[in-house]
Amino acid sequence: MLMALGGLMALAVVIASVWTLTDRSPKSVRERFGDGEALLNLSLEALRASVGTDNLNPGKDSAVQQWLATIASLTGALVPAVLLGIVLIKLFALRPFVWRRRASVSHAWAADFPGYARLHADSDHAIIAVRFYNRLDNLSVVDLRARAHLRFLEPSPNDGSLVIYKKWLKVLDEKGEPGDERSWLAVERGAPFTVWIPVEAPVPRLPVQEIQGKDLSASHGAKLLVRLTARTVGMGTEVVDERWFDLEGDDFELGRFVPVEANLRKDVWVWRGWRGFDDLLPDEGTPPEPEPPDPALPPARGSGLAEEPPTTAVP
């Protein structure tokens, strides 16, 4: 709004200046521009004409003033519609989610799913965590779904030009298993949500060079997209929000995020951890103990358990 108002004021000053310069008056150009009050009044009149509340009265024999009055009238006809559109967009563009400033990359055993964490207790694989929360008090959001997408550019095998490629990424579902999306039935006010994206590779340093089998060392402009879709109760409208994370930029950090400590006896906005929502823990902690093997099942190869050596037939 301020930028639009500034642009209209600049247009009004230009119209007033050209109008004064081309006006057929016995006064000299210096005298006409030296009359500050008359120039200010003409600028305000041009401003009112540019917003559609007034009209300029050009001289019949001045083609330049006729053009200036026409420009002011056309601007005055378009500006109310544009401003009304901006207001309506601001009123009805629902953005209920607030995203954490960066995505954190931590060890896979630091995920909030006990089964997945124990499965990767002895692994050096990493996992990406993207966090957000619902900030609206008077709007109920349900059936929230989150999906992840990787976009990168690589040279074409035909002519060497850069081509945009896209890869659908797996995320941990509600069971802590890799799936196409993560869904939540209800979205509480202020409750933090996390989308866990397995890297399936170690990440000793940033930027991430490999994710879910895709080697990004020869790629350009790699970005991670996390898209949210949900529905509102009462209105029945669909809410869509998304966040792009630049893998080569400053959108990632190594470490586990600071958790928000839930306390049902207090309002959600006074829970501990909100002040450090964008911070990292100084230490991720220790990996969980792996589950002991089931003695009723045969030992798997590569599990570290004693196995009988394979036999080879001798001709």
C-alpha cells in the first residue's frame, strides 16, 4: 500500500511539472515553477485525479494537457480496483502456518519415532527435520498433509543445457515408516509439527550431497520443497502452504532443534521452548539401545551375530 501511494504521488508530481511546463501562460517558466503554492495545489489535484476522486481540466488547445488528463483519468479508474483486490487478497489469503527459519539435519536416531530411532541406533545416516505450527486462534484446521519434493538442475545428456529435474521424497508417516506423505487428523492451535525426511546417507557437513539415493554433487540449484495441504472447519476451504529450502544456501543447519515442552495446564504460548524455536540443542544426546534380536528367528547376515561359514562344493 505504501509503495502504491508513493508511486501515485510521484506520478502526480510528474503530471504537475509537465502541465506547468506546457501551460500557455504569460508568466515565464521560472516564475511558474517559482510559485510553490500553485505547483503544490496542481500536484494535489493530479493526485486526486489519479485515485479517481477528481478530474483535471486541460486546455482545449493543448494536446499535452489532454494526454496528461487522460493518463490521470485512466489511472484513477484502475487504482480503486487494484487497491480493492489487494485488500481482498490480504483478507482471504489464509496463511495459518509459521515455519521454523531453517531445516535441521541430525542423526537418524534423533527422530521422534522410537522404532525408527532404534533401527538406526548404530547407523550414521542423517534425517532432515522441517518444523512449523498453527498460529490462528479462531480457525480450525483439519486433515493436514505434508509432502516433500526435491528440485535440481543437471546438464542434459543430449545438448548439455541445464534441465530441471524433480524427485518425490519419502517422509516418515504416522507410524514412523517411509511413505509418500505425513498426515495429521487434527491441527491444534500452536502445537509444533515436524516433517521428518530421511536422507538415507551420512551428512558430515553442509551442504547435503546425497539424499535418498540421489547424488547432488554434480547438480545445481538444488532445493527442497515441503508443501502442506489442509481443510478448514466451517468454511470447508482448502489451505495450501509451502516452503522452499535452498540446499546450497543458508536454509539448513546441523543439529537437533530445541523441543517445545507441552504443558496441558498452561496456555500453549507459554510452553517452554518457544523462545528457542529457531535454535538447536547443544547436544543431540545418545542413540537409543537397539532392540535385542528375537531368539526364535535365524540371525540375519551382516547383523554381527555368529554365523556358520558357507560351504562350497568341491568338484
